[in-house]
Amino acid sequence: MKAYRAAILRFATDRQPSHAAFFEEDGLLVVGPNACGVQVVQAVGSYNQLRRSFPDLEVIHWPGRIIAPGFVDLHSHYPQTNIIGSPSEGLLPWLEHFTFPEEERFASPDYCAQTATFFIAELLRHGVTTALTFSTSHRVSVDVLFAEAKKNSLRLITGLCLMDRHAPADLLNQGSGNGKRDATEQSLLDSQELIERWHGVDRLGYAITPRFAPSCTDAQLCGAGELAARFEKVWIQSHVAENKAEVAWARALFPASASYLATYADFGLLRQRAIYAHCIHFDDADRELMRTTGAAAAVSPTSNLFLGSGFFDYASADRVGFQYGLASDVGGGTSFSPFHTMLAAYYVAREGQTKAGLSLSPQHLWWQHTVGAARALGLEGVVGNLQPGCEADFVVLNPQATPLFARKTSVCASLDELLFSMIVLGDDRLVERTVISQAI
């Protein structure tokens, strides 16, 4: 067992996100192995109270630091690491001119390996300890990323990108024969084999991954739905309603479906553990479909602002009551930093809702990138928090990391002021270290 002394941030699970935070100015976090040998939180609370219960345990003291839950990133694209910050007039041109040419390079195992190594290191450097991310349509891209995440004990979920139409030939799922049917069938067989190889290994999980409905034939979507029914514990990830031109395209391709989102439901791809990125251009029927199926939205504010896609409607999501959490969406998203993502979410809520705007509280913003995102993944009580029983993934924050951090945080008069100052000013310099739960 190990014990750490510092200020500690964690979240109540029975409170509204806007006031869910607990903060111990002088706290103690005690971690130790559970029955499976995984390091989990054994006790957390006031140092003065808990120290008496662990008199013989050596305490690692980090004065002036804050221990907080590791961040959960609900959506990103590891193959797009090198195209972050590429200029474009919108989503579909960005895919054509930057995304697809870059992803073609992932046929090379060496290119996959060097990108995966950098991507995992960058997540950890920014305090992300759980990530749901896309790979490419190349099987090697999945194998390499899983291996790198396993080496670093990162909790990571990914899957083979399914796309058998409306993309460059080199990116369409490749089969053993020359026909499209062979390629489509092979992509589903590859997905099943990858599930059986990687899902549940250490801290790894598999996600059935249609890129988005327009990139998949009915046969591929049908096969993906059949896989989802057979493997109930795996995740599903895709995109929906990000861009108005994309929505119109999807409606033209699937006219029998009630909406773009309903297309996924029609193929058995809306359920718990299904994460759909963006979810911007929804009506209340779509929101109700998300709620009743248990699917969740990966809100990607830096990407949506960068590509001019629109604003996630927080007020309507809360009114209807479906789940959501925050995501970097690298490389359409402009930063790996959870602080940048939280700040962009604040802008989106202020500018994209009613005329008066919606001011998300700092606690709510932080909750979206920890507890809320974990809940969306079906991992509440496992990651994204520092309550007893949670895996011991955490970040150590240094609010004196720069002169401006130190000046601002020294005059904060409340927890909300402290959290908001870190959201507004924070970046990778704020994250002094990232600690990952490991089996012993």
C-alpha cells in the first residue's frame, strides 16, 4: 500500500455535476491492491483523520500540489496526431485534403509504431489516463496501438475503422479477394479476431468502429450490429450530426431511417457503451433516442469550433437527460490538453445556447472530463474519480507551475475560482506527473 498527502479533488456521485466536487486542502490518498492485484483507492479524506488509521504507512508528501482524478478522453483519432492544426474550410474538405492522405500512411507498421508511441506519451503528459480513440482501417494500426497502451498500463479502447465506400481506395477495408463483398466481410472478420485478441486484456477494451454511416455500406453496418449483439461488453464508437453537409449526405444515403442518428439504431448500433462524437445537429427525437438506448455523446468543443461545425446544446441534452462527456477529438480538435477542452466547452455553452447563454460551472466542466466521461463509458466507479474502489489513476497538479498560475491561484477565494483559474490558464505545464494504476 502507498499513501500520498496533498490537496485532493474528487467527486460525489449522488450530486448534480455543478456542485459535485469534494476538496480536501490537506488530504490523504491511500492506494493498495484489490482482490485482482490492481491498485485501487483504499481510503481518501482528511490527512489528520486518516493518518491515525494508517500509523505505520510511509506517506509521500507533495506540499502545494493537488491530486485529482486522471482525465477521461471520450473521443480522439490517434492517426491524426500529425495533422493537428491543419487549415480547412470545414469537415468534409478536411477529411479529403488532410485526414485521408495521412491515414494512408498507416499501412506501414513502422509509421504506426512511432505515432502510437508519441500519441500514448502525449496523453499521459497531459494527464489523460483513459482514452477512447480511433485507429485506421489497417489492422496493424490497431495491434500496434493496443501493444503500446499495454506497455504503459493505459486504459485504452480502440478498434478497426470500418469504411468500405466513399474514401480513397487505399483506405477502404481490404479483403482477401478483389470484390467489395470480400473486403467488407474481411473487415468484420478482422474486427472479431481483434476483439478476441485484445478485449479485456489488462486495461484494454475493443470498440466496434464504423467511421460514420456515409462511409459504410448497409452490409458493413449490418455486420457491425451483429458483432455488437454477440459481444455485449465491447464498446461502439462513431460520429453523428457533426456538420450540416454531413447530415444531409447521410439522410440522402439512408432515406428509410427517421434521422441520421436513427440510422445507427436501425443497424443495432445504439446501446449502452455506444459513444457518438459531436451530436450537434439533433432534434428532441434524436435526444430521446440517445436517452432510451443508453448511448452517450462525446462532446468535442475544440474540434467543433475549429471546423465551424456548430455548438453542442447542453441545455437540451440536460432537459431530455442523455449522457455526455468531454473529448479532445485530436486531430480535428486543437489540443491534447483537457484544460483547453474544458475552456472550449465553456465557450460553446456561453455562445451556442440561448441568447442569455449558459454558464457551465467549473465543477461541471471538470466533471464532464472525469466522472461524466467514465459514466458514459459504463466505467463509473472504475475510473474518473478518487472514491474508494476506483482504480488509482491520478494527476498531480502544480498550481504554481508558472508565475501567472502562482499569482492567480494564490488569490482564489473559493473552490470554483481555483478550478476555473486552472481551466482558463491550464496546459501541460500544470500537470506535474501522471500516476497510472498498475497490477502488482
